[in-house]
Amino acid sequence: MKTEWSKEWKPLAAIVAVFLACFFLPVGTPRFDNAIRESLELVKWYAREHVIMCLIPAFFIAGAIGVFVSQASVMKYLGPKARKVLAYGVASVSGTILAVCSCTVLPLFAGIWRMGAGLGPAIAFLYSGPAINVLAIILTARILGLELGVARAIGAVAFSVVIGLAMHLIFRKEEQAKADAAVMTPEPEVKRPLGQTVIYFATMIGILVFANWGRPAADGGFWYAVWSWKWRITAAFAVALGIVLVKWIRVPWWKVLAVAIPTAALAAAFPHEPMIAFVAGALGLSVITSTSEGEAGDWFAATWTFAKQILPLLLLGVLVAGLLLGRPGNEGLIPNAWVTRLVGGNSLGANFFASVVGAFMYFATLTEVPILQGLIGSGMGKGPALALLLAGPALSLPNMLVLRSIMGTKKTVVYVSLVVVMATITGMIYGALF
């Protein structure tokens, strides 16, 4: 009886802790009430700005990786026994193509990880996806200075390779076991030429990239022209995807047409609300794939698997991040003055604190630059600024929660620790030099 009762202490302690937290909730105090509002505002903004146009395309791409990319191909180019120069070279510059945030990259990482990619190249891809964003680096150089922009670009590429290699070495026994298992895997039959697969993925990546193309600071020039044509370019990629579905994925043409016509009509009827047509297209794609047999049906099933695993954890993480740190320009439970005061100068503590704050705070693509501009204006040192730039876009609390569900607690803790430590050291070196 005593042994049985001893097992109940943990549940009892948890119940008591939850009760006391509820009993002493500081409801009615301005900071707590404002933090609750900030968490809800951030989750609302995230749902409107990122779930539809960022995560949904990313889920479909991740599902397609699982269905249309053979495991042997992933193992050949990104597996534990792949040529290191090729594997890390491809993974480390992926962010120049994918303008994604720390959350949008997660379904893509999960897709290649589950298909057998080596831990090192997969981690390099995970870091580089949000960190090596060409627009973000250009914006950093223009607003925060050329030297900080160059340092961010060099640091991000180097980080992705070094952190990937470090993860590979730390977990080399598991990687060796994966490599040995891959040797025993028979080469699957290739269903279609490589060129068709490349075009198929290019259409989806084009939709993801151009639908989320941000407006540049200056009205004029090449980047502004791309932004002004972003929805026309997105529509062109969507048409190409429809053709691919009919010709190569064997989706009946009338199903694709039944989605394309109303989507085009909505785009014409609401030219200033492109999200309406985007939602219609995404829903239509979900319907035609979920009601199809063969590869199209398998594609939707894989996409749905990623969505139901990742999305709830992301929204929970965004809610907690908003509660603690608030939205950009607003405060949560932690006052902004504390953050500003702790990141001044170039001390070890300032760089470490900037790295930790960057790691836990959620940054949408490109928002880290104006946030840093305000912090630098309030006295933030150059070293901590670079540390936050290297840790912030690649990590966030929502990102960590999902990573834990994908690759386990141990690997997630090691990865986050490596990013924070390297960002701290790099920030100190940069601050000492400049």
C-alpha cells in the first residue's frame, strides 16, 4: 500500500502546483492583463500572416518530399555517408532560396529527416533555412550597416556547417547505425525522370517564396518590381502546379479545373485581398488530393500527418512567447527595459543574454531588423546585436517545442545550446573587433 501511495506523489504535486498557480493568478494587474492580451494578439497575427501563406505550402512541400522523393535519393545526397562537401554545401545555402521563418522551415526539415537525411546536413538545412535569407541580409546591411550585414551573412553560412558537423560528431554512433541500415535498403524503382520531380517541387517552392515576398524599404528598383508582381508570379507557379498535377501526378483534369476557375474568379473579384484566392486554392488542392487515389492521395495523407503534429505545438509556443515577451514594440510579462539594460556593451553576459533572448523570442521573417534598430538606438552593443541576429531567426520557443517532437529532447537541447554558445562567442569576437 505504501509503495502504491508513493507513486501518487508526483500527480498530487502537479495538481497542487496548478491549483496554487490558478489561486494566485495576478488577474487585474496591468502587466499580467496586458501580457495575456499580447499573447492572444500574437497568436491571432501568426494565424493570419503565417499559417495560411507560409505553413500550408510548407506542409504540402514536406508531404511531397515523403511521397515523391525516394529515400535512396535523400541518402545519396544528404545521408550519413553522402559526400560531406556536397551535403553541407547544399544544406548551408538553402536559405537563399527559401525565405522562411524558424517555424515554416520545420515541416521541410521533418520531411528530409524522416526520409533518411543525415543529422548533420539536416541540421545545417534547419539552421540555414531561416538564417540565410537574402532579403533579410540586404535589409540588415542597409539599415544596420554594411559590416553587420556582411558579418551576418558569413556567420550564418559558417554556423549552419559548424553546427551541423558538431551534431554529427556528438551523435555519430546513431548516424553510423543509420548509415549501416541504409546500405541494406534496396534501390527503389524510379517512377518518373528527375527533371519532372524538380519542376514539381519548383512550382511549390515558387508559390511559397513569392506569396511571402515582403515589400522592400524603397519604392523603386528590382526588388520593388518583384514585390509589385508577386501575386502574378505566384499565380503563374500555381498554374504550372496544376499542369504538373494533371500530366505527371495523374489527377483528373476536371478536378483541377474545378478549383482553378473559382480561384481565378475570386482573385479577379478581390484584387486587393489576395489571401481570399490563396485560401480557396489551398482548400481546393486539399480536396482534390484527399479525394484522389495513388500518389495524390498519399501526398495529402503525408501533408496532413505533418500538419496535425506540428501546428498545435507551434500555436502553443507562439502563445507562450507572446505572454513572456509580447509582440515587437509591445511588452509581455518581461519588461523591454530589462532586455535593453542587459544587452548594452560587449560583455560575456550581454552577448549570452542577447543569444538566449533571440533563441526564445519569435521573429517573423525580416522583423528582426527593425527590432534590433530600436534596441541599438537604446544602447545595445554591436556584439550582442550580431549574437541576436544569429540566434534569433533560426530559433524560437515554438520552434523548440516542435523540434522536440521530431528528433527528441536530447538532440533539441544540444542543437539549441550549440546555437546559443556559438552566437555568444561570435558576438564577443565581433564586438571586440568593431
